[in-house]
Amino acid sequence: MVQTEYSSRSVLLPKLVEQGAVDAPEGSPDQGVAWHLGDPLGEQRAAVGGAILVDRSHRGVIELDGPERLSWLHTISSQFVSNLPDRRSAENLNLDGNGRVLDHFVVTDVDGVTYLDTEADRVAELLAFLQKMVFWAKVEPVARPDLAVLTLIGPGFLSGPIADLLELPADVAVYQAGDLPEQHHDAEPQGFWRVMPPIGVHRTLPTLDLVVPSSQLDGWWAQLDEAGARPAGSWAHEAHRVAAVLPRLGRDTDERTIPHEVDWIGGRDELGAVHLEKGCYRGQETVARVHNLGRSPRHLVLLQLDGSAGERPQTGTEVTAAGRVVGRLGTVVDHYDYGPIALALVKRSVPVDADLVVDGVAARIDPNSIRVDDRVQAGRAAIDGLRGR
């Protein structure tokens, strides 16, 4: 029987606390799972040459069942998923009428069922939206709190004992998914794995999610640990995500964020959560207008923070330059190599070498985090042509 109520507290946490784990700080979106297991910087470093295992079971999972699930989802979201192949994944957005991001979620289709997973604090609202939009479509969205997410980071899972345990193919690709080996000889579902985009500095660390029945969470954790994956906390995942300049909903976005600002734009065979060649979804007009005629007012950058300041500034704090507010601070984390770093949404007009201040802490933009967009925009080129430029 499928559960219907979510708990943000991982069933693994009490056992891990006995082994030295620390829960995430109060107010953190990762509260309820291990923040670190005693050596946060060492846990991050272990992913570079090996593999680390992170409990992300506080993410919310939604199931879509029915023959029209993909064609229906295609019409109400930003990604091209009407022909999503079996055992493939994609990232997707739910936008409001003005093109602002409400939800970011991962879509995986396995054996005629589509699974969505998202931030714990958004799963109820996303599910309510999906249920409201069913109308006459042959699809049924339901909550699946009996499914949980674990994440492996680092090249160590691509071969050797971990790959053997998961039965991963040698040529596994980003967004590919597959069945997990059976753990019990009964009717209980076994779950699946899926490869996600790399994270870490220069996005070089392979990443893989396991979506498993909650009843098997402890068993999978123990087997992966025995196979060589080092247990780690959410701090390690966040540090590598921030270093890759990959946004997280609600941390690196605010109520005004549009997809272009956080680089959630891509194509059917590219990274991204918005497909520019599809239409007929809420917020499409804003996406198309920005892409064809202009630039987003802000963009996501990586900040290097002054580590001598002691206390770290908080997410949501204003970023200033010469006393003027120029942006909003996102995720703040201590990285094993870079020291204190953060993501921030700042105005595009801010020079890359500007002296920034965040709650009294000096900050500078990492120039390598700026994505250069020098394409000729189709709409702007057409207007210039009509004006004789």
C-alpha cells in the first residue's frame, strides 16, 4: 500500500548519528538528513578520486501513472517529454504565467510509470498543481513517500565493486536510467538508478541517484558502504553543486527568478530544464521573449567570500557594490579547496571585478563562473534588419 504523508526526517539519520553524523542546522532545507559525518572537508575530497554516498531521502517523489502521462506532462511543463524514452530522465520546470520559476523537478520514466522528484517543501504544492491540471487526461498523479533518493558522487562508482553491485553498463550516459538489482524475492518494487549531470569544479564529478523503496534504504546504504562508497553528508553534495554553479530551487532562486537567470535553458539533447523548441506551456512567452530579444536582468555567479570574517552570511542576504544593492545571495558553503564560496543572483551590469560586500563580508565574482552568451538573437537581428542597421 502506498503511503500518502511525507516526513522530512530520514530513517537513516538516527543510525548515522550514533556513528558521529550531525543533522543539518535548524532552518536548513536539508534538516532531517546527515549534514556531515564528522569530517565535512574530507568527505568532499573523497569524491574526487573515489565515490561518496549522500542521503537525500528528504526529497519528495511523485508518481504519474496512465497512458497519457508523458503527453500530458509535456503540455504543462517546460521540457520536451512527450517522447521521453523508457529508462531516461530529464530536468523540468513549472512556471507561472509570467515565466517565473515555481518548481524544478527531475523526471524519470521506467516501465510505463513516470517519477518526479523535487524539494521536500515544494512536493505538496507541485502535486496539487498536477492533480488540478488532469481534467480528462488519462493520468493519475500520486505522492510516493515510500520512495527515497540516495546520491553517489565521484568516478569511483563507474567501475569496480560499486558498478558491479548496481549492474551499471560500462558506457552509462547522463540522464540514462536502469533497474536496480532485486533485493527481495517478492512483489516489492526494487527501484532504479539514474545518471545526473556532473557536479564539482568544472563539472567533472560523475553523479548518480538511486531511487529506492524506503524499506530498503538501510540495506542499500550498507551495501554501497561495503562496496567502497564513503558515507558523506549533504554538506559535501552542496559544496560540489555550488562549485559547479548549479542552482537549487528556493536557495539560489527567489520569487522573481526566470529560467535564463540560472541557466536552466537547454535542448532536447542538452543539459537544461527548458526546451526552446516546444511551446504551449505556462510562462512560454517570457522564455521566448528573453531568448529572442534580450538578456535576463540578472545572472547566477559564483562568489569567493573572505574567509577571515568568521561568520558566514546567510542565504537571501543582499549583495551590494559601492553601497548599492546589486543582487541576492544564494547557497553559502565551505569548500575543501576554494574555502567559503556562494552562489548569487546579481545584475548583469555588475563588472566581474567589482568589489562586493555581503553582510559586511567582502566578496568577488569568480570570472570562470560567467557564461558568455555572444549569440545573435533571432528576434533582435530581425528588428535591426527592419531598422536598416
